Amino acid sequence: MHADIEPGLTSVIVVTADSGPIAVQCIDRLLTSTVPIELVVVDNASCDDQIEHIQSRFGADARLRVLRNSANLGFGPACNQAANLAHGDWLLILNPDCLVEPDTIARLREVAASLPQSGILGVRAVSPDGRGDRASRRRDPSLRRALCSLSGLARFERRWPALSGVEMPALAEHVDTEVVDAVSGACLFVRRNAFERIGGFDEGYFLHCEDLDLCRRTRDAGFDVIHVSSITLRHEQGSSSHRRPLFVSRHKHRGMWRYFCNFDRAAKHPILRGLVWCGIWLHFATLAPFNALKQRLHR
């Protein structure tokens, strides 16, 4: 553990990669925090001029540090890069398309203090029209669960729990905190010593599924992953991915394969392993023409 960790300080990590103007709003909101923060922004070789805007607008604020990479290192490696420089006893890893309230971090710290076994906290993310993000709370995506979800069998899980899918049933209104398998990588409030114990993000992932991996390894290290439904943030979703859907899809499928190989017992069976590999990349190939057209139209 770093010798210069500051108790009570939250280190906020934001990774940008052609994230657009929403990243400026994200940082503006973070700097209104009612509790002490430091903010490390890591830019992965953006070409949209927003990082220059961020530096010119917020550069005088001593809480902000901007790191600029000459190449896109991927999400996990950029987060690790920032965490190595950070001094807080908690890390808030936040997507640049997420907008917090001034008291969001204070409330996260308050909940975390009441849950000493917590390693990661996630919140209820909602779209601009108020719809909840289903990835805010979810189960480990095992092959069995994925098949139940894809086939529609998961709709019968209340009667037959063995048919449960990746998505979790609706949360009861009176439940404020809940132990889950995984929370969304859009907002991860991570205990520093838990992050360091597991070695941070697995840098074998470039984009997508690294949040599932982090949650899994945090649980395996003896910490709880907690969904806090009483804290909400606005998630614009996909500020970077809208510009490069084919690129994002390729790395998402690559991440799915890595997660399967690392954690699913089915991966030890050579026939199942081959079938899953074919299924993942067939799915990518099916989506590729649509994503390529979408990317071309965006340009």
C-alpha cells in the first residue's frame, strides 16, 4: 500500500477517449463535491479537442491532474495508471458520461463506512429519460446463465431458480443496499486496499468485461460487492462508443471470451470451449455489418 495514502480523501479516476463535451460536464460536477477529492483524468489519445478544453477550463484547480497517453491503452490499464498516482483511501472510477451530484461521493463514503466488508460499491445508474440501467446490478455471466437469458428461459426463474439468467429480478423498494455479484463499471467505488490486494484491473482486457472481472476477483479476495439503490447518477451511455461501434463491439466480444476462459468451469471442457468461441465470434460477425454502417454514417 502507498505510504502517502490520505484517509478521508477520495481519488476520482476518469478515463477519456474521444468522449465528447459530456466529459466536461462530468468533471464540472465532480469538482462540486462536498467532501475532499483529487481528480485524475487519463486521456487515451483523444482527437476531439475536449481534453484541451478540460485543461484550459479546470487547469487552475489543484485537485485536478491530467495524464495524456500517446496511444489508447484501454480502460483498465488507464485506470491502473491513475491509481498508481492517487492518494485516496477510496477510488471512484467513473465513466466520462456519468453525472454525479455534489453529495454523491459523501453518501458513498457514508454507506461504505457502515459496511466494513465492502470492497466495491455501485449505484443506480439511470438514463436521461429516467430508465434504470440493467447492468447496475447483475449476476456473474456464466455460460448456463447466459444461455437461460438468451433463450428466454430466465423468465421462469421465480418458479425454477435453476433457470436464473444474468439479469437480476427487480429490487424491492425498501432495500437500500444489496450484496450482488457485480455492479456496472460506469461507476465503481473501490476500497483502496481491496484494489491493491487483487492487483487492480486485469490489463488483458482492453474494453468491456473488465468490471465483471474486477468484481469477481474482489469477491474472491473476501470482500463484498454492494449495489446501493438509494444513490442515483445520470448515465448518458456511450459517449465514446457511439463514434466507434465496430471497434467497441470487437473488444466487447474479446472481453467476453477472456472472462469465460478465466472464470467459467465450462471453459475446461474442450468441446464447450470451442462452441463458446464460435458462438461469441459468430455473434460479433452478425453485428459487424450493422456496426460498420453505423460507424460510417456517424462519420
